[in-house]
Amino acid sequence: MRLYQTAQETSAVIAQLDSDYYNISAGKAGINKIRDLLRASNITDLPLRTVVKRLIEGGSHRVDEGIIHKLQVPAMPDEVWAAGVTYEISEKARRSESHMPEMYMDVYDAERPELFLKSTPDRTVGHGDDIGIRSDSEWNVPEPELGVVLFHGEVVGYTIGNDVSSRSIEGENPLYLPQAKVFDRACALGPCFVDATSIDPLNLEIEMEITREGDVIYSDSTSTKYLNRSITELVEHCVQSDVVPEVMVLLTGTSLVPDDEFTLQQEDQVAITVSNIGTLTNSVRIV
């Protein structure tokens, strides 16, 4: 089951079950956002899928697939957190860029994962919107990641994330990590929310393709099966001893890293596809 948050004049939740699409908001007053469905599931103590099916049976309108062309961030999280050095390729890339590579070697196999605050609602964009690259950085890359959606700290679903990063700033000094990771439009989420019962998060294919002036300049794929830590482990560390917002997303680490000679440029197009979720597409602008 996939849920889309439309960006029409009046926001609506579109549910996709198999090949059929339903306007959930048309069937029940007060259900205008995916967050509303998560609250309803929590209050009724019913699985999210059951809540959605009952709303469909109660009068949701079947709609054409074309309604989902313009989308908002699914279940816009109050906070986005991210894990680092969770794939071997990421550990190697961090060591390559850093003047202090031993730090990243220690993190990859350490008991405690690297976790950091990645984004807030004002910094987060959705499918079809522009991601940002810093004007004071000469080396900027997209980072395709599986996003875990949490409601009051519990895993309720998944989405796709792009953890846009400045490798030149991060590589200069690890203490510059916030500047390398947290800036305007540095995080994209979408195109949809998939409930936790629909997929196996550790058996998903991830693909990334980057085009420039119509030409493919990067294309590669991998799998979440190479994630070095469990979803449970990352979530437990992320919510430990902290104030947990109602909705948050935890990005699970980058699984694909372009060559060191590559950097994003304005008007590049980045498409990240995760099997059983969809494709998150964004253009690039300088911020």
C-alpha cells in the first residue's frame, strides 16, 4: 500500500492499492494528510492498512493515476535524522575525503552508530521540487537512502530520501558536518509513504541516475541488504534519551557514492528509485 500527499489547492491523501488509486480525503472529513491517517491508526489501535481500507469502503473516490503528478513531502516529518557510515561504500568514501580518516573507520564497526539531525520541515522538499547545493562548496553529491518513517518513535512505514551533502566541507573537518549536511533544500523525501507491512526493508534494490542537459552522467544500483546495521538498532539509538516528535524520518545511510571527480551542478536531474516504493526525482539549484 502506497500513500501520496498531493499538492493541489486542497491537499488530499491518495491511496494506491495494487493498480487502483483512491482519494481518501474525499471519503472522510478531516483526513487531508498522511499524518491524519497515522493518528487515526494510533487512536483506534488498528493497522494503518485496515484504516485505509475502511475509508475506501466508506466512500473514497477512485481516481486516475494522473492526480499524483504534483506531490508534497509524504507525512511531512517534524524532524529528519540520518545515519552515517552504514554501508561499506560510505565508509570508504568518508575515509577518502577526510583529513581524519581514522574517525570513520572506527564508526563503521562501533557499537554506537553515527546519527545526526539532517533536516526540518522548512529545509525539506518533495518529489519534483528542487534540491539545493551550497554556493560555498565545490564538491556536492546526492546520497540515495531508504527513509524509515516513525510515529511517536515506532516504525510505521518507509519512503525514499536524498541526503544532499557537501563533501568538500565535511572532508575539511568532521566538526563541519552540520554545515555539510544541514542547509536549504538539502533533504528530499518522497514520492510516497509505504506502510511497514508492505515491504522487507532489507531486501530493496536502490538505483540512482543523474542526468545533465539530457545525458546520463551517472547510473548505478545496489541493495539495502548491504546495510551494516539493522533498522531496529538504528531506530533504538536515534530515539534513546531524546524528545521524540510525533512524526520523524530516519535516513539509513548512503548506499551509492559517485566517483570523487563528480560534483552536482545547477539544473542536474537526480532520480532515486527504490523497489516497491517508487522514484524520487529532483532538479538541482544553487542555494
